[in-house]
Amino acid sequence: MAKLRQSSFRRILLARLLLLSIPVLVTGEIVAYRKARSGLLETARASLTASAVRKGEGVRDALTSLRTNLATATTAAALQSQPSDELQGFLGQLQQASAIEVQCVQLTDAQTQQVVASTCGRLAIAQPSINSWAKQQRGVLINPAAVQVVAQPLKLPNQDADQLRLILSAPVYVPQTSKSQVSPLRYVLSLQSALHQHEISSTKMTFGHTVVIDEDGTILAHPNPDRVGQTIDQAGNDHLQTLVRDAIVSKQGSLYLSTFEENGADWLAGYSLVQVPMDGTVTRTWVVLSATPLTAALSSLNEIQQVLSILMIGFLTAILLATLYLARDLARPIEQLSDYALQIRERDSSDRAPKNFKVRELNHLAEALDSMVERLEKRTEELETAWQEAQVANQLKSEFLATTSHELRTPLNAIIGCVRLVRDGCCDDRDEELEFLQQADDAALHLLKIINDLLDIAKIEAGKVELNLQPVPIQDLCRQCLKMVEPGSEMKRLTLVLELDDRVDRVPIDERRVRQMVINLLSNAVKFTPEGGQVKLKVWLGYGHQLEHDNRPDRSPVNPNTPYLCLEVQDSGIGIPKDRWHLLFRPFQQIDSSLTRKHEGTGLGLSLTKRLAELHGGTISFDSVQNKGSTFRIWLPLLEQMPLNKSVGAIDPRDLSNSTNQPTEPQPITSQN
């Protein structure tokens, strides 16, 4: 059940994706818009500056061409004729032959200032300074630098926007036959031209409108005819004044021009300088601007903005759809897995987590969930088994405590009874006293053995047992062990046999622990062998491959090439049922654990023997047939070269592949018929 202030996975996923994507998209839109605007402005500035340079070069080239043509026309022979119709025809040809647009050509008498001939009426278009020509050295050929140039910043009804209206005047002298004579000034030839930059604005490259400003601030050409003839001070535009001052000091570039027009629109302009010789002595600087409204320079920005808006809407729609599909592909499997996890308790054992999702990781999660459930079920079964085993172990512990208390009470009662009989003088003679004392001593030794076994088990489990490996004569050790069980075997008239390999002499082992293991096995053999039977102790050398198929409590892998010392105890006793083999080496566990069992013991002997063999790095194996006898073998690895019997020589035990086939003849130790 969902708690307060909790939401579903679908809503959280959708909210998070939108929350992350919208700021990123908006930021991207803003950055892209600013980058596009900056790029368009840089392109417009570069285009306007290049356009201004071209416009300035065009003005300079047009003036040079007009000066040259006008200077050349002053030497024409037609100007020396008196008929006005001939003069009128010459002026018309001159106007039509000009490569640059010429609006009017006039010929004025230098003395009377009367128009002699004109292509645009009798109103004089120029008032040249004749004094400067009168001071010049007169000749037939006129230097183009002597042509006077006057800019006419007047608003005319038929004048187009961006036109620069110029008037050029040149002297016409009367030719003389003698070179020494001075040619008098007769006419003034004037020409009126309007320079116009025919450039078209484009969204890809901005050329702009033409603006020409004289160095004194007079506006000579402007897209707004009302501005022509005004000064920049009268226009009241600080940015324009700054631009002209920078241009005069030869600074090239571009600049924002705010309030360039009366409507307050921002304009962008590039500029260049043109040096214009007005006559032979005066040169003026004109600032040629190529200007365009900022909205025109950024006209493509609207299209970019529309594209960005469409992209943003498209991205948001795509993100929304992708989020919905993603939420479906992720949320639905997670919901199914969640429902499966919530219903694990009630599920059937054959049910499995839903799979076949489109997302591989979710399929892996489903498999992991199934695996986890299986492990939990297996672990539950193991816990139940362990609990049952703990219950059984607890029962065995109780039985062991009862058995141990019985085993402890029996020797204690014997000790107490024998000692009291001797103390109270109930014995008839000294031999009887010694007999009771011997029984007490045997009971005390039995009690000590039980206590030692318990302590050894505790030490081994605590990891406090350390081995003292020393070379030990194995034959002497075996004889001592047989001697320890000899009294018990004599009482049952058993035959004890020792079978030794002649090559075995001294072996590096812990003598006390190995003796303890052998005595435990011999004691069990004597205990469970009926009267008149046989117990054999056999010592031989073997390899790992010889115990691979033996019955062992641990099935750890064995190196087949490892040499072993084998201590084998074989009896002809009652044997062990096969269904009880698994109880042989368990501590506190006996084949017959009832209090009415026939044979005494705590059940610690075999468990202690197994653990001591493992401390040596070896193991223990067994074989038993019910009512025929049992065989137990202690396998101790020989990790170092073993000194053998001197009669045979020192031989590496790894060379003894068939050592068990060379035993000595059986040696009966005790035989009672």
C-alpha cells in the first residue's frame, strides 16, 4: 500500500525526465539563439565594412574618371566654334558618351557668367572659382587635378535616395598659334553627376545604404533625403559623431548606430575614408558609410528563432513520447516484479518470476530474483535440516552425558570400593590386598583415559594441539602399543599379530599422538573381537592411489604420487553394519548408544583418531563386514626422505610402488589356546 507523499515509478520517471530535459532544452535554445545572433552580427559587420570600402573605392574611381573625361573634353575643337547649335550638339554627345551617369553638362562664358550651351536648361549649375585658373600657367592641355569638384548637398525632388550629387568644373582656354603667347580663359565647362551605389540587400550578405559625410560633418548623401545638407550635430546622434571622429583619425571598423533614424531604430554601419581633391590645392576627406537597420542585419534571426522553437516543441514532444514509452517498458516490468515479490509467500513452488522483458537488465533481475528465492528455499530446507540435526545432536548429547556419567561412575565406584576394602581390613592376606589395589589402579587408568580423550577433543576443536615431529623407530612403537592392549587380549585369549615391512625403520611423526591413535584402534579391535579371535597390526608403505577407493569419512582429493606410512589394524570381530558407517567418526556418537549396551566406551576414540590423523596431514579409512571383522588404516604422509632399515639402505619412499607386497612373516605376539 502506497504511503503518503509517495508516487509511482511512472510519475517519478516522467517528472524527472521532464525536469531535467526542459532546462537543458531552454538553455540550449538560449545559447543557440545568442550564438546565431552573434554570428549574424559579425557577418553583417564584415559585410558592411567590405561594402563601405567598395563604395569608397567606387566614389574615388568615379571622380577620377569624370575628372579625366572633363579635362579631355576642354581640348575639343568644337568648343572653339561660335555657332551655339554646334556647341549644344557637342555637349549632348559628351553627356551620352560618359560611362558614369551625367545629369547635366553646361558651357558658361568665363567673363559674363552666361550659359552659352546646356543640356539641362539655362540655369547655371556651378559657380567655379575662376581666379585659381587665372593664376595658372595657361596652356592647351588641362591637368585633371585642376578640375574643381563641388558636392551639392541639396534635397532635390527628383533625387534618389543614397545619391551623391557632384558638380565638376574645368577651364576652356583659347588656343594660340605661338607657344610663347598666353592662352586667355574663354569658357567654363561644368558637369553634374549623381553617384549612386546600386547594391541590393540580401539576407545572406548585407550591403547597406550609402551615407557620405564630409570631414566638417556635412551629410552629403543619406537614404533619408531630409538628412542631406544637415550636419551631424544637427542630427543629434552621438554614435554618428563618434563614428566620424574615429574615421577621420583613420580607424576602420563597424559600430552600432542607435537612433540613426528618427523612429529610434538601431542601425549597424561599416565605414571607410576617401581623400577627394577639390581642386589643385585643396583636398577633403569624406567618410563613406554602408549602413543598414539592425533588424535587416538580423532578418535571418527570425527564421532561426522559428526553427529553434519548432525544434524545441519537437524535442519536448519526442521526450514526452519517449518518456511514456520508457515508463511503459520500465514501469510495467518493475510493477510485475514487485507484485511477484509481494506474492512470494503465497506462490506455488513451480511459479517463476515474469521474464521476456525488452530490457536485458530486468530479465537479469528476474533471474536473480528466482535464484534468490530458490536459494532462500534451499537455505530454509537446510535450516530445517540443521534444526532437526541440532535436535538429534541435543538428544545425542543427552545420551552422551548419561553414558559418560555411567562410564565415569563405574571406575570411580570400583576405585572407592577397592580402596575401602583394603582400608577396612577386609582382605584375608597380602595378595588379596594387592589384587584390590590393582583393580583400583586399572579403574583409575580407565578413568584417566576417558578424561584425556575429552580434553584432547576439546583441544583439537580449539586449535591448541601442536605436533612434535621427531624420527621414531616405528617397530618399537608398534610393539609398545601391542603391549598396552596385551592384558585385555589375554583375558579374551586373542591372538595379537605384528606384520612389519623390513624397510621401515625411523619415521618423522609425533610419537605420543601416533601411539594414542594406534592404541585406540587396537583397544576397539580387542573390545569388539569375540574370545579366541585375532587382532593384527600391519605397517607398510603405500601411495595415494591406493586409498582413492577406500571408505573415508572425508572425500578430499588425494595426490596419487604422495607416499604414505600406513598403520593398519585388522580384527575378526563382530563388524559394523553398513547402515551405521556414517556414525563411526562422529564425536559423542556410538553405534549402540543405549545404557544397556554390551560394550563400554564414550564413543570418542575413532573421532579423536581421525582428527589426530588429519593434524598430521593424513586421513583414516576403514572397511567392515558384519560378523566377519573390520579393518582400520591410518595414512600418514611422508613429506621428507625417510631413513629405512640399514639392511636395505636409505630408499626414497616414492620409489616403493609395491611396498605392501613385501611384508615380513606375521609375528604372533601372544597366542592362547
